[in-house]
Amino acid sequence: MSPPAGRPRRRPVRVAGDGDRADRRRWEAALAAAREAERITADADAELTVQLPPPFLESGALPRLVVGEEIEAAPAIFVAAVTHAVPGATGWSVDDTGLVDAVGTVLTSLPGGAEAGSPVSVLDAGGRLFPLYWSTTPPVQGRTGVGGALYLDPDLAPGTEHGEVVALCRERFRVTALLRAPRNGWAPTPPVEIPAVPDRPPTDAVLVARLRPLGGPDTGTFPLVD
């Protein structure tokens, strides 16, 4: 699969926890704890927890999920921390607020223009393919450890320009729960389940959804980009 001509551009996006320097230190501490606990997995059937960014909900770009429904999605990683040449097994872990830690190989890099938003890449983390959104973090290639937030991005939906670029990352999921988590997701306060996505997304909390894969990820491969 080759990147389409004119490599699509990404507009800026923000998720919970990508703010100031103190936020970044807390992210890194949470990710270090995940690695020390050896929670990295390569289980293709493991449940994912994804953040639902309020701007996407408020604009209607992201559908309001319902517990029990099936969706087709390519959950993406908003990259907040990068570690080069990470030893050990490849795989990923995600906590109940959407904080993710993944080790694998960056297979493609699809930069936008100088005036555009950030590039999109794809990470193979033990067989699971994640789109990567770099934000202000410089893109890298090869074996890499990344940390950040797992989230749903309407720009990666089927039929969209960016969505077709990362089509091999997409699969079907069942929504098993909706939760409201503290805004500072690294705090020990656990999230609580909610019956539905509220009409007005809260400003003091993070909305997350638990997604159960309904089948293994696509076995297709991405070409390395020179």
C-alpha cells in the first residue's frame, strides 16, 4: 500500500493532558510506571480505552457512542513522549483513562505541508497498528517507544482522506462502557461509568469509552518510507 499522492494534511488537535510542562512530567511518570509494571501486551483481543475529545463531540464530528453498539474505528495515539531504541518486547498498554504506552516500529510517515497540521504515521506495536498524531513532537521512524493518549479522531473515519491513508489500522469494535474520568487522568481517582455521553461535554473531566475488538487487526502490511 503506497501513500496517496499529495499526502494529506492534518489539522491541529488536542486531547486531555497535552498542556503545560507539569502535564508532560506527569505523563512521563505515568508511562514509566506502566513499563515498570510490565503491562505491555500484544493481545489483539485486548480491550482498548479511548478518549472522546470534547471539541469533536461539540461539533458533531464524532458520533455520540452508545454502550452495546458496534463501530468501525482506527483508535489513534496522541504522542506526548518518545523514547528511542526501547529494549524488550513490542506491544502496548492502556489504562482506564486512555493513557497509552506502546513499543514498536514506525512503519510510515506522512508529513503535511509546512503550513499544515502535524503528520500522521503508523506504529506496529506487536501486531496492532495505531495511527500516530505527533502534535508538537517531531516525527520519528524505526523502533520507538511512544506514550500519550489513545483517542478517536473523526479525521480517521472510513471514507475520509486521512482515514483511507490509515485504513489498515481500522477494525470493528463493540462499545462496552462509557466513563467519566478526572481531567488529570494520572491521579488515583478512578473513572466512573456513565449511562450516555452528555449533551454538553464536561470541562472538568475526560470522557472515555471502552472498546472490545470484534476481530483481529488487518494482516496487511505498510511499506517502509525512505
